[in-house]
Amino acid sequence: MTFKIFLLCVVLVCCISIGIKISKHYAIRERFYKDLCDYFKEYKLKVSYSKQKILEIIDTSRNYGKEFSHFLMEYKRYITCEIDETLLTKCNSLYFLNVEERKEVVDMFLSLGTMSKEEEMEKSRAGEIINSEKYNKCKIEKSKFSSLYVKLFIILALFIFIIFI
Amino acid sequence: MLEKILPSTLFGAINNTPIDKINEIRIRINRRIVVTIDGKSYYLSQDGLSSKADRALIASGEMIESITKRACENSVYAFTDQIKNGYITTKGGIRIGIAGEGVIDKNVVKNLKNINSLVIRVPREVRGCSSGIMGYLMQDEFLSTLIVSPPGCGKTTFIRDIIYQLSSKNYCYNVLLIDEKFEIANCFNGVPTLDVGNFCDILSGVPRGYGFEVGVKNLRPDIIVTDEVGTEKDCEALFKASTSGIRLLASIHASSLEDLEKKEEFERLIHNKVFKRYVLLTASPTPGKVVGVYDENFRCISY
């Protein structure tokens, strides 16, 4: 009996963990797109006022969330030629995005710095708009599903608990 | 420095050459890569220098694109002013001359596209290369001097050393360096990467006219230094500065003093004896060789 209760507690903890993990996934996506919008704002500002180079912009950028900072570091390694384009495309730091979204983000960053100041400003403005739409979508998704998944998995855990008790 | 801008395959080949002695690397699309060392040109093969054309590495469009991208540190927008003027100056003072198709808008060159040629010029710090003539440039005080030579004869290296000498001998001159092309001091994030001594204020990446105006007003220099003057505006700025009691050190492209006299825009400066000393340089047998030092009347006073 004690073993059974112990096992059920383990199941309970696991279910809640899975629920929290899924809900975190939505939170990470929301924060990432928010950081992306902020980065494009920062990029636009620093390019327009002082034509700062990309490496300087990254080095002096404000503190972003863990995931976006990680991606920026990967991007910096690409800029400094430590890794090539294909490796950046496979970027593991974007695990929470699907293949299309990942490609979109990487392509956006690969196209940065290749044109004149005016065109870069246009690009960053477009980047800001596209990503703020994504951010809003992620925000809605988070409010919809984040707590829902935690609750669902708690219910699932309790359901298993009741059935086996 | 070169490893930062060259793709790994090309740098591997360059690494097999006497890398410290390279003056120039010429990369032309679909043509053999040429390296110049001490004024002599060689083909670049995978094993290093070669006199055989069939072993030479051929430059591709991707190679040129990659070098340009690396030289711009992936931030082309920060270099468009330089690119439209036909060059990129990288960290470490490497100057890349570029050729391609001009993008013209209202008769003004806005940019260069489809870049097809690169001339990578590696700067050298030759400490003491101007020591032999410093005595002729000082007469109680520093005399306004013009360094005259054709391209590739070491004008920039010479000027950099004169600035350093002025500092190291503690003449206590406040030197204002107007480094339009980032070639002399090569400031990176505001810090000079090439040594120009302790008494030097540096205005980098600004047009000479602006540099003279702002510098004279705000930095109170004793000597203003600038490289490769040539336009009417430059000469006007030099003349104005000279009438403010500031001494000048500048360089100009010309193969002889006769050539210099032919430059209409320079006539006023010669006529008014703005420069008290002219130093003529040649690339033979090696860049930086002094042909002669001349006074304001073009009389040879040395060599």
C-alpha cells in the first residue's frame, strides 16, 4: 500500500511537472518574441544615431531573457566566423520554435547588416512589426493555454490517483 | 589582422608566405591572386608564393563577397560612406581598396555594388623611418611639411612615425590628427590601434574641412596632421589653418615636385609658401625611401 501511494505521488509530481513544463513553453515563446521586438527597437536606435556595428550592438545590448541572450551569442559566433550559416540555422537555442518560425528568425538575423543605413532602418521597422504581431499571438496563447495545461495535468494526476486508490 | 578578414582557405595560403612582409594582396574576380612583398609581385598558390601562373589561386565572387562582409564586420551600413569612396578600413588599419559598379543617383555616387576587385593594403609601423630627416623639419620649431610621393611609397607610415617622433622626443606639441580614412591611427571604438604617441588628439572619419574647423576652434592644436590631401576644399582648409598660426603636416600624391606644381588647386599653397619643407618619397628600392628634402623654394637641402 505504501509503495502504491509512493508510486501515485510520483505520478502526481510527474503530471504536474509536465503541465508546468508545457505552460513554461508558452511563457518562453512570449518572452522571446518580446525580446526580439525590443532588440529590433534597440538595433534601429543604435544604427540610426551612431551607426554602431552589429557586434557593438550585441555587446552593449540590454539584458534580455535567457533564450534570446543565448541566441544572440550564437549569432555573435556566426558574425565572428566561429560558426557558419548552416550551424546558425540549426541553432539549438531556438528549440521552442517550430521549423518555420526558427527559419524566419534566423533569416531575419542573417539579413541584418547587409545594406545601407536607410534600408537597415526599414528592415528593423518591419522586424519590429512582424515580431510584435507574433508577440501578441504568443501572449494570447500563453493566457489561454499556460494555466490550462497546468490545471489539466493536475486533474489528470488526481484522476489517476482516485482510480488507483 | 589578416585572419579576421580572409576566408580560412585564403588565409591558409597566406600563412605559407612571409606574412609579416606583405605590402599588398590583390584579389580580382576570376583572376589569379597576387601578393606584393617589398615592391615585388608574386602569385599566391596554396603552398605560398609562386612565380608560376598555373599554380596560382583564382579568386571567386564568393571570396570577394566574404572578404567584404568580414571587413565590414557584417555591418555594411556602418561602412557605406567608405564604400562609396572606394575603400574599407578595418580594425588594425588594413585598408581595402574596392572596385565595382557605381550606384548613381542625381549624379552622385551613392554606393558601389557588384564588387569585383579588392586591394588589401597592410599597414606597417616602421619605427624610426623618419629619424633621418627630422632634423630638417625642426628649426627651433616644427616646420610645416608636405610628404610627396606616388601611391604605395609609404607616406602614411612616414607620417605616423613623424607624429610618434614629435611625441617621443617630448617636443610637447599638441598634434591634431585628422584621420579621415582611419589609416594613420586606426581608432577602434575610439582607441588608436596604431601608435601615434602621447600628444595626439584624433578626429577620425570626418571630412578634412570639418576637422580643420572644429579642431582649430576647440582643440587648440600646434600642429595639424592629415593624409592624402588633393581637393580644392582640402587646400582651402590647409591655407586657412596656416593663416591661424598652426603648423601643418600633410601628404599628397605626386611623383615629383614638378608634378606638384602642375596641380592648380595647390598653387596658392606653394605661392604663399605655406609648406616650409617638402619630403619626396619613392618605393624604390623599398617603400619609404627618401629621395630628398626640399625647402619652400624647392631647393634640395638634403640627399
